Amino acid sequence: MGLAGLIFLQYRRWLEGKDLPILAAIAFAIVALVPILHGSLSLVQVALIAGLSAAGAIAITALFRLIYQLLSRFL
């Protein structure tokens, strides 16, 4: 039911730019509620690892975009 609601809200374009934080919150809630998913880590450690992973992914994306722009300018 929740996924159908998110799909409907996206279809009606009410979630312009808000869909990724909503999906991140849902994923964090699932990890927080199912103990086997976070193992022996505390929820603070899980949130910290997720945040650092997201920052790393953004940095790598920015680096590849910069390389692409440099290559497209010179080629």
C-alpha cells in the first residue's frame, strides 16, 4: 500500500525532489526495525556509515562529471 502511494504521488508530480529522502528514510526504518540487517552495529553507526557512503558516492559522481566535461571540451 505504501509503495502504491509513493508511485501515485510520483505520477501526480507531488514528489518533485522529495522522493530520495523519503526512500532513504524508509530504508533506514527497515534497517532499524530488523535487527539482523544491522547486526552488532548501533543505529548511530549505521546512520554514520550510510551518510559517509552517500558522501563518497556524491564525490565520485562529481569527479566523473568533471572528467567527462574536461574530455568533452578537449575532444
